[in-house]
Amino acid sequence: MTLVEFPSFRRAQGALPFFIGMLSLFLVVLYPLLPDALLRIFASLLLAALFFQSLFGGGYSAFHAGAITSLSFAQAGLFVSTTGGAGSIWLALASFCIAMTAADFVRHHDARRVMALGAALSFAQGLDPLGGLLALFLLPLCVGLPRSGETRDKAGLFALLLFMPMVTAIVLAYTRQNLGADLSLHPNTSPSAAMPLTLLLCLCFASAPTLWLTTLVPRLKHPAGLITVYTALALLLAVTLKVLTGTPPDFASLLGAGAAISVAALCSWKPSARNQSLALAAVTLATLVSWLLFNLPFAVI
Amino acid sequence: MGPSGAASSARSARSFRRVDLARHPPDPALAHVADLKSCLADGFVPWRREYGRLVIACAQPSLARHAKIRAACREPVTLAAAPANAVFDAVEAQHRARLTHDAIYSLADAEPELCANRTITRAQSVVFGILAIIALGATVVWPQIMLQILAGCLAASYLANILFRTALVWCGAGETETPPHLRLADTDLPLYTILVPLYREAAVLPRLVQALRALDYPQDKLDIKLVIEADDAETRAALARLNLDASFHAVIVPPSNPRTKPKACNYALRFARGEFTVIFDAEDRPEPDQLRKAVARFRAEPENVSCLQARLNFYNRNENWLTRLFALDYALWFDFLLPGLDALAVPMPLGGTSNHFRTSVLHAIHGWDSFNVTEDADLGIRLARLGQRAATLDSTTYEEATNSTHNWLKQRSRWIKGYMQTWLVHMRHPLALWRHAGARGFFAFQLFIGGSILSSLANPLMWAVFLAFHAAGITLFSGVLGDVLARISLFSLIVGNCLFIYLAMLGPFRRGWLELTPYGLTAPLYWLLISAAAYRAAWELIRRPFHWEKTSHGVSRFEVAEA
């Protein structure tokens, strides 16, 4: 069961776009006035709720869903991001939303999932500097996964999925350059902050050649799980690109995003009793490893 | 009626004397022996007096009917058999004046406050006048504050409109209509009336007949009314050449004003014999199983679901840019927005064709408003106000999209004019609308009907203002409206328009017509046309509110096979 299939959610679904719209408007107008701690708490609670709901809705028991959610937040990346020690919770939120909506879209391939994926991809633009790059890398896979259809249909699907993140990028760049207002949550580190609008547009269009990846896709058997793995790879690639362009790596954010993606991967796993226990064990192990990884750079330095 | 009942009825009809009403028409002096309602309900016409006894020509004479007709005529009668179409033609000839009056004024007589025969009431004129004076006066005294109020109101209504449409698309996309797939036996299917209003449609008539014959429904259970204007000699001649069977009945509408499709439909509705009635346009190509699906759905739904709106789209969508954008428009409307209204159970403005009704309800609400040029949209709202529901039917009727800008503008301006009429009619008493439709229905009506009109009129103005301010420097924009209001206005305008484009691109997704999706990027040009049509509609509403601008059909070079 996905979020949209919850009975209470179905009853209130008509109000959802109003809620999202009002929240967006609220952020546009009031975001600069809100304290960072408040936003961080909001993001953490939202992410925890999404973790729990996705696991529980995916067939995990309440105990396992709660335990996996708690252990995920005990992992180094999410822990320090939530407590404000370092990094950013937003990249984790963006990665999780993209991975979940992409997997959901590939499974169901209906209009609602298209909207959800488009919204997640564009939401990611404003959440974190890597959100835009994630969107660019992930799109071709989403377009390619539907097994049938002519090239022109895939072009239409590509246009449909690319439209929202592209427009978001343009709007963010426009408001920054012409209104002097940065609507993203990371104005100083956003790649679009330093880029002129035209370059950003070129970057969006440049993603088209990556469509060749879609030729590999029809051979794959488990798209939902694959998407999460692919998201992780895309994230690594995006981070590498970022490091190559001279921005220092942000291990806390990266580890947090990794934790979020692993939860997304668990959601696509068939949750038999044995698998639930295995998942719990894996997340426990990941928590320990994450603290080792988090402290490793300091130890090396 | 079961098979044994039908057989006994046929045997019974064979035992009566047959009369030829074409060669021996009824005596006009007998027109008032029985009232029109009884004549139509029981399918009879007082024919002659023979040896002092009244002879009645009846479509389905039987002993049971004999008693009813005798009661209606209040004297002993002798029944004779005649073809149903001939009987109804004779009734029509005898009661033409009354039928014409009813077709035009039935709603106006019964519910004057719901009829568009007055474009604007005195109370509305006073309210609008006072608001205009206040706005003008305030603009002179406090120009900047008024500009801010105007911008704020426009931004808020724009935002509410786009959010509502997004909500509808979201809800409509989740609507997984699962019609009962039970295939009803032919004997269980009821008589189905099909109304097809025709005006100067000689060219498409053969293809229409072909499409109606292709319907997967027993021919003897179809009551097809081809509704033709009396002075449309061309279509009448084309019809005569087709040599149609008894399931087709040509209803000739005498000339009278207003010359609108709803008036013609009202006229023909009096002769409808089916349990259900559907409207098709001349160029329509319904999917063959549409009537069966509708019957199954009606049987499965509660009684208050009195209308089913089938989906519409175009078989000539790939003809040119305009038809592609029109197809995107229709796909969004019929595949997402209307199912969204259905899911939220709010008033649904019906589309122009393929509306299936329970005939009894249609009679009870006095048919269509003859003075409203989007009578279908108005009917959907009236149904909701009476506690009835309209739902969507998962079956498509393919139409011909207008492929020239001139023709499209005429059609679209008529639709927008009709929306303006509908909004004005139902806002004569806003509290009554609130009471009847509920708060949700009231706001849905404002956003869907009012919002469509407002966004069509305001969109070019808002863009012009935005571009002008942009050219003058954004500081001025913020300076005039204030920082917060400037942000809200820009958010509404830019994000709102982008969302509209996105929804246009999403439109064909359900049908898998993704080759049309990239054309959604050109939707702003299409909106310019819509705005032009909206201003034309406003002018037409003032100049000639009931004028029906005819859309030309049969001009596409595409055939239905390409759908």
C-alpha cells in the first residue's frame, strides 16, 4: 500500500494540492524569516514519517517499521544532520522522495505517479544543491523503464518528466537573478547560484544524451530495487562532479542520503518475516558502519 | 418487458386493424380529445370518428393500453395499430404549437430563476453597478491601495483556480472506474433513446448513420431521433435518400426563436420512449459498446446517479497544431478534470455530447435550458442542485475537432458565453446555490465555471502587466505592490502558468498519446486564442446572448479509422 492508497488519505486527497500549494506559498513568503532549527525539525519529522509510512505501507510490521526508522535516524549522517551537528537533512529527504516516487512510477506507471515523480524531482531542486543533478541522472532511467512504446512516446514521457524539474530550476534561477530572492533552502551552495540561467538551461538539455542508458533497461528485472541502487550511484556521481568542480565534500549529507536510500531499497523488498529480521539486522550494521565512516576522514586527517 | 411479453404484445398488435396515417391523417378536430401528455406516454393519437365511436391509432395497442386510453379520452374507443413513428408524427402535427412552446419555455415557466432567458437580473445589475462605482471611486482616491487589492484578488483567485485544477487532476488520475463488466443479455436491455440534433449536416449524415448502426445494441431497442430544423431542406433531403429503418425517427422542429440546440433537443425529448436517453452530435463516433456500458453502470449505481458523461476526444487530432492542442485540452478535461469532479462529488458541467440520462429525470427537470448556449453545462449544475449526480463513463466518443482558427474561435466563444450565462444564472441567488449544492459544490462551481472565465479574461492582462513591469525594472514592481504581494503575484503567475502547461502535457497520458505531450509546451499560444474567444464571448453576451454560432462539421480530411 502506498501513501495515496491509505483510506484516510484518499478521503482528503482533494485537499492535498491546496495543502502543498499553501505550504509552497508559505515557504516562498516566509522562508527567509523562519529559523533554521525549526525547518530542520520539520524536515526530520517529515522524513521519519515518510520512512515509517513507506515501510509500514510496504508490508513491514509496525515494530519493524518503527525500529528501522529509529535505527536509520541513529545512523551518523541522519543523526548529525538532524541535530544540526553537520551536513543537511534536505539531501536525504530529496533522495528518499525521488527514489520512492521513481520506484512507484515504474511499478504502476499511471498519471498520478507521473505527477508525484515530477513533484519530487522539482522539490529536490530547492531542497539541496545535488537535487538538480540527481534529477538529471535519474530521469533517463525512469523514461526507459516502461518496456513498450515507440521512441516518440518516450520523448513525450521524457518531456513530461523533465518539465517540472526544469521549470523549477529556471524559476529558482530567475527569482535569484531578477528578484534577488533565493527560494532554495541552500542558497549559498546551490550550483544554480553561480550559474547564469542560460547555462542552467544548457545543462538540462545536455541530460538528453544520457537517454542511451535506457537501452540497457529492458533487460532488468526488478525495477523498484534497481531504482534505489541507481539513485545511490547517481548520488555518488553527482558528489564526484561536485568535488571535481571544487566544492568540498559533505560527508554527513552524503551518509544521510545513503541512509534514506537504503530505507527506500528496503521498501521494495518483499517483507517476509525472515526478510524483516534481516532488514533490521542490516540497518543495525549500517548504523555502526556509518559512524565508522563518518569518523574515518577525521581519523585519516 | 421480457421476451414472452414482447411476443404477446406483437401478437396483440397483429390482431388490431392497421391504419396508414400518412395516407389517412388524423382528423384535426379530434386534437383535443386527449391531452398531449397521455398521447405521448401511451403512444396514441385520436384518428377518426367512425359510426359515432372514436378510433384511436396506437403504436402498441393492447387490452391494458385500451383501458388507459379510454380513461384519457373519457369515452369508449376502438384501437387501431399504426407504426410508432407515424403515431408520433401525427401527435406532433396536432400539437405543434404547444410542443414548440414547451420546448422553449418549459424551464422558464417552471423555474424562471434558473432560466437564462434574462442574461442579468435587476438585482445583479444593481450589485455589479455598486461594486463598479466603489472600485472606480477608490481607484481615484487611493490608486496604489486599489492596485494592491486588485493584484491580491487576482493572484488569490488565480492560485485557487490552478490548485483546484491540480486537485481535480490528482483525484481524476486516481479514479479507477471499474464498470460492471457483466454483459447484459439482449432481452434485459431497455429501450434506449438517442437524440441527434442536426442542422445543415447533410455531408456527415451517412457517416453518422453508419456509426449509429455500428452500436452494439439490439436495433429494435433503439429509438433514434434525428432532430432536424424544418427549414433545413438540405439535411431533410439527405435523410430521405438514406431510406432508414423504423429505429430511426426524424423529428422536424418548426422554426421559432431561439434557434438553439437545446430547444431542438427539448422538442424531440417529448417523443423519447427509452428508459435512458443519450445525446450525440452529428459528427460523433461513439465506441460501439457505449450504450451497453451505460446501462450496466446505471443499473449498478444508486438512483440519484441520473447522468453519465462519456469521454470525448478527436479522431482528427493529428491534423494540425490546433487540433493537437484541442485534443490535449479535451484529454485533460474529459480524462482528468471531469473524473476529478466526479470523485469529489461536486457539480459537473456536462460536455456537449454523449451525455446519458435517465429519461424520467430529464423530463422532471424540464429538459435543457433553450436560452443557454452551453445547455449541457447548465444541466449538470441543475442536476446537482436537485440532489442528482452526474458521473463519468469510461467509454469514448470520437468527434471531429475544428481545424481552422475561425471555426474554433466561433465554437469556443459560444462555450465561454454559455459558461458566462451559466454562472450568471446560478449566481442570481448565491445563498440558494450554497444551500442546494453545499459549500464544496458552491466553491467548486466558482472555481471551475467562474475560474475558467476569469482566467481566460485575466491571463493576457496579467502577462502584459508582468512584462511591462519587468521592462521597467523589478524594483518598480515591488515598489508598487509591496514586497510580499509582489512575491505572491509572481508565484501565482509564473508557477500557475507552468502548472497549467504541465497539466496540458499530462492530458494525453491516460490514453497513451504521448506523442502529443511535447505540444503541451505550446499551450500558452493556445491560451491566447482562448482569451481572444473569451473577449469575443463577453461581447456576444451583450450583443446577442442566445445566438447559437454553428460549428461546421465534415471538413476534416481525417477519417475515424485513424483515431
